[in-house]
Amino acid sequence: MPDADADHGVSGTVARLIDAGIAAGSICWEPAVQMWRVSGYEASRALLTDRCFVSLAPGRELPPGLPPAIEAAARRGIEVQARWMGTRDDAHLRIRAIGAAPLGPRPLTRIEPGFRARAKALLDALVARGEGDLVADFTDAFVREGFLDLMGVPARHRVTADRCRLDVDSYARHTPGSLLRAGMMQAAMIPIFEAMLDAPAPEGAVILKAAQAALADGRIDREEALSLLSVQVVAGISSSQTAVGELVLRLAADSELRAFAAADLGRLDRLVEESVRLGEHHFARPYIALDDVVLSDRTLPAGTLFLLNSYDPNRDPGQFPDPERFDSGRQPQHLTFGAGVRRCIGRHLVHLELVIAAEALIEAFPRLPRACLGLDSSVGAYARAIGLNPAW
């Protein structure tokens, strides 16, 4: 899909897809939220790719009557987070490029051995204890600790960073209360990020090293470096934990799928992406048109809002035949991680985490304690949710 230059308005291709979507009913007006809801795959991908549509930044309205010190701290946290949001200027894309560089396929080969060792160690610990939960004790810890290593977050601050990540997930809810909570947690992390930028980066802290290098040579300023770290600690853990957890639960619950993957581990590249397509982690957020959208029978003015999500396009039967079926041989071009220049910068890392976790689970499965797989476990609950009656 062509990516329009923001200086030349919305592309004709995107306008035609919006026209077609409105006619077909896959783009419809939602009066309750005053937005056009987009559910078709092609139109969703086009809007995500066209730079004339940008994610709507949360408002700045905090609850009234806050003590001045609390309001000041919350606004400081909000402003740091907001640096990531871009419109026509290149700040957003500039910061993204710096964050993406250490997370590309080639750089990730250098950190892969460490991730594999952690996955094996976590599963070995479950086996040794004879009890535990595959999500809490394996996938969540695997993703969280691995990513905080890449960020260089000191051990003494990891609980705070994890709390910040959980609270700042509420940043996009666009309510004064959630904005206050997110801003305060970001404010609590700013001194930690400041100290990290000023100290030598630990071995393997590739994200922190990239931010330090870009700050040193002037590609970003200090506020942008703080914004990069701020966004990463939020976005780099939650979505990955969900994706990896769902894949591991599916493999543990489905003996046929597990055997299919074990017979040829090369199948995992497609299998894990199909798991992501059908998984529960999906974005849903408003995008704002920066220019008029000229359609065949009307013009949608600049400022019109479009509600984009990845759940509906990932189940578009025109793109994915029999969309609710888990097809381990499908090569899905899903939209879970977006599209175009704003596609998730951590997508290669998530893919690697998925493959490593799947391989580690397949190898360790015969040794796993039955307590990890029983009907009362997260695996048992997931099996019931997807209609399986596994026989272990």
C-alpha cells in the first residue's frame, strides 16, 4: 500500500478504500463515540500506513483540585510520554528509528543465546519444584526479565518498572483518572531513567546503549531519550507477555499441534504468527485525519476520527479464509503489530521470544510436573476456553 507524503494530503488509494469500506459496511459511523469504525483488512492497513492519519494523543485533562506538587509531577510524566506521539513532524519517526535499530533481526542474533538460556532455566526450575504455573512462572518472567535486561533497568528498580508498565497501560484510556495514574507512575520512573542515561550501560542493555549513543551525537535530545525509555518499558513487556503466554498455553493444551511443531521446528515461524493473529492482544485506538479525505460523495474534514483495531481485520474472511480456524500452515500478514512506518518496533523481538518459548516448552514438556497441566492450572483453563479436552 503506498504511503502518502503528509504534505500532499490523503492518498487517492486510501480515499478509494474508505469509499469502498463505507459502501460495504466495513467502515461505519459510530455516533456514540463520534468516530468511523474501521473493520476491514485493506482499509485498516491503508490508514495505518498513510502518514496523514496519526494516533490520537490522550488529552491533558487531570482531575480537578489536585495539590500543586501532584499535578506538576503528573504533567511531567505525561509530557515525557507524549514526546513519542508524532503528527507531521519527524520527531516520532526519529525516536522510533533509534529504538528499532537494536531490535532488528541481525542485532537480535547476539542476544538470542541469553534468551534461550533463560527460557531453559525457568522451565528447569518448574521441573525441579514439581509445581508452578506456566504463565506466571515461565512466560511472564521470561518476557519481563529479558526485556528489562535489554533496557538495562537495575535489579533494585525492576519492581517499580513493572508497576509503571502496568499502570501506564491505562494511558490511552483518555480519562482524567487514568491519565493521573499513568502520569504519576511515569514521574516515578523519570529519575531512574535519568540515572540510567548517565551511567555506563550494562552488558546486553542494547536499548539503553542505543538511547545513550543517540543522545551523545545529538540525534535526540534528553526529553526524547526519556520518552524512548518510557514507552519501551510499557510497550515492550505487556503485549509480548500476552502473545507468548497464549502460544505456550495453546501448545501445552493441544497435543496434536505440539506434535506437529515438534516434528519440524521450522514450522514454528508460521505457527507463532497464526497464534498472534488469533490471540487476545489487540490494539484499538482512535486515529485522526490530518487532512481532508475527499470521497466520491462527500468530504470528511481534517480532524475526523477513525477507530482502528486489529481484532476485526485479523478475522476478515476476505484476507483470512475460515478466519476463526487456527491454521498452523497459514502465513498471516496480521495487523496485531500495526503496519507501515508505525509498525511495532519490537515485532522481531516478539517473534524471537515466541519461537524460543515454543521450542523450550516442546523440549521440556515430557518432564513438566502434572500440577502445571491439570484442569485447575492456566493450561486447563485455556483448554476449556478453546474447547479442548486434552489427554496428558
